[in-house]
Amino acid sequence: MARSLMAEVDIQSTDRRVKWWLLIVSLATLALSVAAALQENVFPKWRSTRATYAEILQRKATDSPGRAIADQFEIGPDQHVLPELERVDRCVTCHTGIDDARMADQQQPFRTHPGDFLAVHPPTDFGCTICHRGQGLATALPDAHGNVPFWPKPMIPSRYAYAGCGVCHTHLNVPNLVTLEEGRNVLERYDCLACHRIDGRGGTLRPGEAGGMEGPDLSHVGTSGFDATWYEAHFERFQQAGHRPEVGPGPWKTSFGPIAEEDRRMIESFLATRVGAAEFVEAKSLFHTLGCLGCHKIRGTGGEDGPDLTHLGEKNPRHMDFAHVAGEHTLANWLGQHLRWPGKVVPGSQMPVLGLSDEQIDKLTLYVLSLRVVDLPDRFRPKDHILVERFGQREFAADGATLYTTFCAACHGPEGEGRRYPDSTPFPSVANPDFLAAADDAFIAETIRSGRPGRRMPAWNENEGGLREQEIARIVGHLRDLGGVGEPEVETAEHRWVQADAKAGQRLFLAHCAGCHGAQGEGVDAPQLNNKALLAAAGDTYLVETISRGRRGTAMPGFGRPSPAYPVLPDSDIKSIVAFIRTWKEPSK
């Protein structure tokens, strides 16, 4: 009986403790719920941010209308509803001063949006996340910037903000950096900045009251276009000013004068790239300078050695391998480290170490982040986007120098000098004078058009690499300019005219050529001779001249020239080697 009473007392005591714990947990849950509700609805961070902005606005409101505006400012949330773009952006809840010029001296999130982008991209029409990415519906800082697990579109880092241009724009005819700088230098040499402002420079007063923004700002002239007769109109003003001695010194007398036709062309080429995003254009120009399209495709044009880059800027960083990447798990950080050490970030990568500077890596990262394809309503598609997508206009310039650097320089060198990367056969010097003296334009064009099957040289015809015939012709012309050698005269119209002893040629080939080209012409440390495309495109004259001349500056000697290291082969022996090479009608199995 005593044990029963004691057990009943223990049960009652346990019940009381459970009830007390249940009460405590319930009260704690209620408190947390109330705190969360207050934090979300009464004391959210965005509310205090807007209250701070209201205080700043009040301080800056020095006149009656200004005070009225400050008094009317609401502390509540703000947003842009954009049904056509299928988004709701609440970024302006915190970034309240983006369109208020008085906030240019403030820190984020109150600072005025830099540049004049809002004049042509009003947030009420475009919102913010279309350019900057992030999570438009969120009002808490980490959530809004997209720096949370599983959000696929984190905000583009501010240092790469111009990458947002790539959502809508595909800027046209961007030249390589050399051509871009030449145009800039010519424009400055003719003192165009005396009257015009370009990308924040120029248009300032000069001694004697010369200059001072007499002409329009040209920072967006590549988008708006300019009068094709601008030079004639300027020159007429210059002549009129010269006939009026009563007019004091001014830009029409001190800063303008006759401009050579070639210089005018370079000025116009540079102005065509002024689209209000100078940093983005320079990044794209660098991409066209380093030959990246030699291995990668963008929108169907480029090589196939590397992955297609068309959508790389859209890649979700959560789906990427950061096992060999130090620092933040962001797309920008992954790209930067991959550009510096490709094989370290992606083990087994075929991409060579390019020896890029920090500045170049930054610019390339910016450009690659811009590579995004978004399905936009027609009214949001700018002219350049439509011209590329529907009319086939090019994003790269059409001059031979830019075409060469865009597609060829990564392998053959910026001056056509040839290159060699670790663990690969050398890429030949395509601007070598001996090569150009032996190869006619048709052979070089066919080599570009058909490539070298089985080697790193892809076919660049329009159906494969995407180059058009006139573009291939311009590259050939640029190679002639680089080497300073015109097209050789063809002595015979016959493609194959050599008649010689192929068996003797085999012995000679094994003795003098196989060490570099391989016993079966497979290409050990030199170009592959047993290649279907090469044998189809190369005439006997080209092969004879190549063996006879050699390639100065390379390991290929000229067997028709006296040398202390190699014997001179008579013409009959050289022709026998060509006859042996011709026995490789198909690539070796």
C-alpha cells in the first residue's frame, strides 16, 4: 500500500514538471513568434533604412518645396511591378535615392545610381534585377542580394556591374584592343576632347576660353548614331572661323583642322564603340584580342575545343565544383581563378595558362559574366540585339586584324609568330615570310575553311566555325600584312605535277623529316603531314617550296639552301620526298 501511494505521488510530481515545461516551451514559442512578427512587420531593417533616408532627405531639403517633399516621404515599403518582365523588384525599398541627384555624395544604399543609365533604363520600366540579378521580392539584405542557399541568381558583384548590359545588349563591331586604342589616340591627337565629352573626359575650358563643351557629349554616340557628313560640316565651320579675324581664339581655330581620310575612319570606328559602357566594351575588346573564340563558341561562332560560352554568365554557382577554388563560392571567383590557372581549377583542362595580368583577368571575368541569354518581350530588345539575332550582324569588328586576333591569335600568336604550350605540338607561324612566299591565297583560305581534322585546328567555314567567306579573305589579307609578303606567282596551274621516285623519297623522309614530322607523318614535334585536309589543299609547288625554303625562325631548315647543320638536297630529292608524302592519300589508321 505504501509503495502504491509513493508511486502515485511520483506520477503526480512528474505530471506537474511536464506541465511546467510545456508551459515554458509554449511561452517561449509565443515570445519567438511575437518577436518574429515584430521584426518582420514593426522593426524590419528596411524600415530603419528608410527612416534614415528620410532624415537625410530632410537635411538636404533647404527650400520650401524640398521640405514638402521630405515631409511627404513614406516609411513604408516600395516596389516596381513589372508584369512584362515577370518580376517584382523591391530593391528601391532600401535603394531609395537611386534617381535623386542630391544623393550622389551618400553611401550605399542611399547613393544615386552612377552614370546616366536611369535616363534610358528607368526602374519603373526595367526594375533592378534584370541588370543586377538578385532576389527582387526579398527585403532582407542577404536574401535580396541572393547570397543564400539555393537561390540560382545571386547579385553580380558591383565591380562587374557592367556585365548586366549583356542581358539585353550585344554591342556590335567591337574591335581588338590595338585597334580600339589606335582610334582613341587619333581622336585625342586631333583634340576632339576640346569640345566633346567622351566617357567623362573632355569638354573642359582651355586657356583663352577655347573649348568648354561646345559640342555634344559623345559617350553614347555608338547607340544613337552620328551624321555621316560630320567632317564636312566641321571643316566648313573651321574655314569660316579662319575668315573671321574679329573672332577671338576658339576651338574652331585652335583645336580643329584637316583630318586625313584614314584617321577619320579610325575616329569613326572608335566612336561606334561608345555606347555608355566603356568598361564593358574594353572587356569585350580584350576577349577579341586574346583569341578566345579560337576554342570557344558564342552564339554559334567559334571553335569547339572548349565549352560553349553562350550561357556561361547564367550558370548557377551552386552547381559548380569549388573543390579547387579558394575563397568565396561565387561564379565571379570561380571564373577569375580558372582564367589564372585552368588546370588547377578543372583538373585535366586543355586550356593553357595564358599568363594574364590581374587587370586582364578582371576584364575577362566581367565579359564572361555578361554572357546571358534572356527571352525578352520585343519592346525590351534593343537594336543591337535584334541586328545580331535576326540579321546576323557581328559583335566583333570586320577588319582583318580583329578577325585574326579573335579567332587565331590564341594558337598562332598575336603577330602570327606561332606558339607552343606545354604538352602540345607547336602551332605554326602563319605570318612567317617563308610560309607566305610558298602559299597562295587560295591555299591559306582553304586551310582556314577546312581546318586540320584530327588536330587542334578546327574548320572555320560558315557551317562549322561560323566565319563567312569575306571574313576568311580579310584574315588572309591581314596575314600578308603581318608577314610583309605578297601572294606568290603560280608557276604552273597543275595542282599535282611532281613525277619522282616515292621509294627513294621515303628513305629521304625518314632520314631528314621523320624526327619532327613522325615516320608516318603524324606530327611529333611539327605539323602533321599525313592529314587529309592538308594533302587536298596543298599543291606540289607549295610542298616543294616549303621543303626548299624551310621556315626561318623555326626548327624547319631549308633543304634547298646551304647550311652547316643540314645537307643541301638536290631538286630531284626534294621532289622524291613530295612524291612519298603524296602516298598518304588518307590519314593513317
